[in-house]
Amino acid sequence: MRYGLQDRPVLGITLLAALQWLFVTLSSTIVVPLVIGDVYGLDASETAKLMQQTIFYAGLASLLQVLWGHRYPMMDGPAGLWWGIFVILAQIGQSIGQDARMIGQSFQTGLMLAGLLFFILGMFRLIERIQLWFTPIVTGTYMTLLAVSLCSAFIKGMLGIGFQQSETVQPEVAIASVLIMILVLVFTRIRQVASFAVLLGIIVGWVGYGMLGWAEPVRASDEAIVLPGLLFWGPPAWNGGVLLTSLLTSFVLLTNLITSIAVVGKAAKEEPTGRQYNRGGVFTGVSHVISGASGVVGMIPLSLAAAVIETTKMAARRPFILAMLAMMAIGILPSVSQFLASVPSPVAYAAMFVTYTQLLGFGLKDFTKVEMDERNITVIGSSLLIGIGVMFVPSAAWQGLHPLLSYLLGNGLLLGVLVSLLLEHIILPRRSKRKDGPGRNKLEAS
């Protein structure tokens, strides 16, 4: 380690390291608002505003954590689980005729409640106890079902369906998406640029679209500085199915939070203490409340920071703090947000696809942590088949039920995880002492 947590590099090195952190954080942040804007049918100005708020609050959440939370140089970014749920809920809601903005309003409420849950669990030091319920079988089921649920939106986006109002596959867009995917994979194999693989894929793809005349022109902003606002989707709304999904997701993210802190602590050569875990939970709760109040996807510490520290041998806090201040500055400059929001959606889907595949990988890795005996196969098989099977049931088939039951039974992801929890801990509990520890999901903007 060239520079530890307490070290203060000279000005030149500090600025270069800060620029590195800025690029990595932006690459894990800017794609999510583009995907959300596409799925929710936002226009260019609305997507730019969502982009602006996401960048600002990602910087703010990261700054709070490094100063008063877990105290590691680890960026907060839109959690892969949260934006995945955001997409799935939009698809379910729209299929039963519910306005997308109503889903967003309910999701804001769900995020704020999830934030309060994180805050309370951190304050009362309960995080490590509760995560024991989320064994590798449960978390593996969640991650696998999440990947299956999202694959439709990604594949359609990469094929050009919905791009420039197209309702059919655009072969040229599909070919470009494949080339961007290959390019990102190549970048991930080059150690010097691996941390920027997604960002470089977006840049190259965007330039290519521009040269071919496929990219939309960048809209100039009339205002120089705009402070981020609150309640992007409108007043908070109450939807039992959305809130239940949000609370369940927050429990799963406890495992991600603890794992990320542990991995970054190991990379920085300073193992985290119990107090750091709890403080990290408290400020993750704070960032979730802020995310819900502002209308952006919930923020979570990203273990990608460990890869950056391992590669650069730079764990000093000062460059990271400077980078997060720069993130917040970018977040109040609408001209920059308009520029970033003009990225063509197929480029964003294709560049993000490699990261998206990690969702399935994390689920499969969790399953490898358990012995595939008859009992475990029954739990895993039942949970996955029920969850995936429900995804093929037309949403209209649930319309005769109460809205809460409609969301519960019509959401294959949520139903599959609930079945997994019931089978794992109540219906088929282990008779011997559990040998496999809690699941560990290392998810990134992810």
C-alpha cells in the first residue's frame, strides 16, 4: 500500500487520485438514471434532472460515509438491487394500467422507510444478527431471480426496441450493442483501464452513435446552476406491494453493506470494527432517506472501491473527499447533466450488460456455498421455479385480487424470496448446526 487511510499525498498525486475516484464513481452512477428514464418514459429534460440529482446525492452520501460513517474511501452509488426493483415494479405497474409516476411516488416512500430501518438497525447494533436469516440459499435465490426479471428490459434495450420510438428490432443497433459489449469485456481484461471499463464503453459507443448520426443532439440548459430538488416523482404515495418489496430488499442489502465494508477494509489494510459496521448502517439509512426524499435510486456503498484501492494502492481519504465534492459540484450544473443524459439508451444497456451479468453470477456463487443435498435442492428448486413461473403469468390474471396480493403474487422476485425464507427457516429448518454463513453479495451500479 503506497498511501494508507491516514496518509496525505502531495498535491499533484492528490489531484490525479481524486480524478480517478471521480471517473469511477461517475461510471457507476450515470447509467442508472438513463435506464430508469427509458423504462419510465421520461423525456430528455426529465432524465437530465434525474441524472443531476443522482450525481449530487451519490456524492453527498459518499461524503457522509467517509467523514462520519464507515470512514473508508468507498463510493456510494445506486444499488443494483434497488434500480432492478425500480425497473421490475414499473413493468408490473404498467402492465396492470398503473401510471409509472405513481410507482415512483410509492418507491420514494419505500426508500424512506427502508432508510429508517437501516438507521434503527445500525443504532441498536442489530445488523449482523438479522443478516443471519439471509443465508446463501436465500440471497442466491434473490440474486438469480433478480437477473431473470431484468433480462427482458436489457435485451429489448440492446436490440433497439423503444429507441427513437421503434417498436421492432433494429439490426444495426443490435450489432452495435454486441460490439459495445465485446469492447467492455476487452477493457475489463486490461488492468490499467479495468476500473473504467463501463465508462469507456459508453464513451466509445456514444462517439460511434454520433458518427453514424444515431445520437440525439445535446440540449443546452438555460440555467447555469440549479440546486437539486426533492420528490422528483411527486408527493409520496402508499402502495402495500411496493413497500413490502422495498423492506425485503433492504434486508437483503444488509448483507451487501457488511460485505462491502469488510472487503474495502481488507484492501485498505485496516480491518473494520463493529462500530464501523454500525455507523455504516446508520449513514446508509440516512442516504436512503435522502434518496427517497429526492426521488433517486437508493444509494449503497459499492465494493468496487476495493478494486480501485487494490489497483492503485491508494487508500488515502483526502483524494476521495475531493472527488465527492466534485461530484456534488457536477450535480448542480444542469449543462453537465444535460450532456450526460444525452447518452443513447442502447449504449447504456450494452455497456451495463456485463455488470448486469454479475447479478446472476453472485446468485450462483451463493448456491455453491451450500451442499446440494435433497433438502437444499428442494428449497432452491421450489423457490426458483415458483418465482420464475409466476413471471410468465399474465399480469391481468391478478387484477381481481386486492392490490397488495396482486403485487405479492404477481411479483416473481418477491414471491420466490418469501418462499425461500419460509422453506429455509420454518417449513424445512436445518436439524444440524448451519455450516454455511450468511450470503455475501458483492453487487456494483451496480
